[in-house]
Amino acid sequence: MDPIVLRNRLILGIPLVLIIGGLLSLIFWTRDTATTDVPPGASADVPPLTELLPITEEAYVEAATLAIEHAGQYGTYSPGLSEDEFTDQLREGSDEYYQELLENNGTVASAYTRLADVDTATWPEVQILGVDDLAVDSIVFVVNVKAVPESDDEEVIDLGEFGFYLLRSGDTWQVHLVTQAIH
């Protein structure tokens, strides 16, 4: 190896190793010495997040399943399907408020138009990206919806990210509103 290259590596490498070692020492030292002032009789234990959530895991799974199924309807299309038929397939699992909105919903019209323009049979590809809001009787999922053509000749149609607002009435989750996701 060229002595100049070796010298340059040593000149740059040794300080870099010392800096990284110093930072790691500082991190571990502050972690070991960090204390929290806790009043007498109180505990500094932090409860697990699952104990603080306003819904059970079972309720979350039920709501997520509904969001996925409903989002899947946005990516499901058959050639010749009318906009009314497309809209009707979105009524299942939705509350009265959302059913009324379906008549003049830009989100639905936009998805339908993109699928009708291609006019090929599609099946959905749905992915929950996150939860924007979570309360006892409501949850908002951010979901990406794609329409995958049955024919390999066509490209996947990315319909975008949507906010699925679900409300719980008794033991039943219902879709209350679907909007384009805003980041």
C-alpha cells in the first residue's frame, strides 16, 4: 500500500475513532447517571402503551379490518361498472352520514374516473400506513389504495392515500368519512 495513502487514513481515522468513542461514552454515561426526581411514595415506572390506549386490541383489529375491506372496494373494478354501481359497493359497512355523502363525493368520483378510464378488471392492494387519531369510539386510518389490473399488460393504478374515519356505535365499527389524506 502507498505510504501516503496509509498516512492519510491514519490521520483521518484515528480522530474519527476517538470522536465516535467519546460520543458513545457520553451516551452510556448519561444513560447510567440520569435520574428522575420522584416524590416519596410515587413510582417512576412508565406503564406500557397498550395499557393507556383507549380501545382494546380486539376493537383495533375489527376497525382495521373494516378499513381494509372498505378501502379494497375503492380498488375493485369490473369493465362496464357504472359510477352508481361503484358507489353502491362502498355503502356496505358505512353509516348513514357517509352513505348520504357518497352521492356527491369527489373522492369516490376521482377513484371511479381513474378506474373507468383504464376500463379493465382490477383487484385491490391495500396498506394501512398509520393511525392519525384514536379515541374510545373513533379511529382514523391512513391507507394507501392501489388497483391491480388482472392483466399483466396494464400498470398498477395508485389511487393514493386516504383517511378512513371510523366511528363505533355499540360494538360495531362503521365508516363515517373517507377523504384524500393530507400530510
